[in-house]
Amino acid sequence: MQGAQATHPMRALASLWRLTVLGLVFLLGIWASASGTLTAMMAYREDIHFLTLQHMELVAISGAIAILTGIPIGIVLARRSLGLFGPLVAQIINLGTTIPTLAILALAMTVLGLGAPPAIFGLAVLTLLPIVLNTVAGLRAVPPALVEAARGMGMTNRQILFQVELPNALFVIAAGIRTALAINVGTVPLAFLIGGGGLGELIFTGIDLMDTGLLLAGAIPTALLAVAVDFLVGQLQFWLVPRGVNPLR
């Protein structure tokens, strides 16, 4: 009963967040229509469609690379056999979150040149950090007694990892992926500065030309994409993480 009651605040917060987002989107739509901004944006609808697809492609590729590399790295760093080395490397990775985004993209441009490849590389590195840190945190939060009980039942290290540790850490790992992808969507506009494309083309061109309609034609779809990605990953987190280790259910 106590566990069931503890989940009610989490559900209430999730519902409040959804209502807040929907309310903000509704108010944004009213403002855009009343101020004439929506009409100005519609003049760029073909560009919005093309660059939104390009934006989503950059997010999908860099996000997939980050997930496929970040989770294994986190698993390795969470191994208790590493002693203090694992937490030390995790702290170094945590310090990496303080590096400016433009610095990482500039470094990627220096190594790989201009275009989509350096943009994808830089975005993957930025997206990687929260996934690695949450994977380490989730695995290290698994009670040692649970691991020892599994070992006492004769399970191998591989079986313990996939049948005990990862299922119990899945909610925290999914939260890291959710955060990372939302950050990724909001960072992709900077890829335009190194020739990567995306909605940043409209945003920065609008800034240069002091054209509010052009600026918002890139900024509003970017914000809506970030909300949509966060919502979709949140739904996957809610339904795919088992009930016993999911505080939202």
C-alpha cells in the first residue's frame, strides 16, 4: 500500500507537466495567430518542412550513436571490480558537461571539416554524457544484496547483468536517454554554424536579417520537436519499464 501511495505524487506531477505543456502550446498558438507571426511563418513553410526533416535526421543519427555507445561505456564504468577507477572516470565525464557546446562542435569541425559528419559527431558526444552518467548511477544504485542473492543462486556475471542489474536500473537509464535526446534537439540548431543544416538555418538567418518571422519559423518548430521527443520517450519509459521498478506506475 505504501509503495502504491508513493507513486501518486509522481503521477500527479507527470499529469501536471503534460497539462502545463499543452497550455503553453495553446497560448503560443493564440499569440502567434493574433500577432501575425503565424502568417509570417507560413511564408517559410517549405523551408520549415525540409529543415525539420533534416533536423530530425541529425537527432536520430547522433542520438542512436550516443545510446549505442553510452550504455556500454556506463556498464563498464559501473563495474565494482574497477574500484575507484570507475567513479573517477565518471566524474571526469561529468566535468565534460561544463564544456561549451560550441567548443565541442568547433573541435569536431577542426578534425572532420564542415558538414553533417562533424555535426553528428559533436552532437553524439554531447548526447553521450547524460546517458553514461545515468547508466552508471542506475547500475550502482542496484542493492548489492540483490546481486549477491543472484550470485548465490548460481547465476553468472552475464546473467546477473542482463537479468538483475539492467532491469533494476532501466528506469534511471531511460531517464538519462530522455534528458539527452531533449538536449540534443535543442542543440542541433548550432550545427548550422559548421554546415550541419537543420532548423538553425532559419534561426541564425533570422537573427542576421532581424526578421522575427524567419527566426520564429526555426525556433518554434525546434521547441515543439523537443517537447514531442520528450513526451514520446517519456511514454516509452512509462510503458516499457516494468511496473516493479517504475515509480510512475
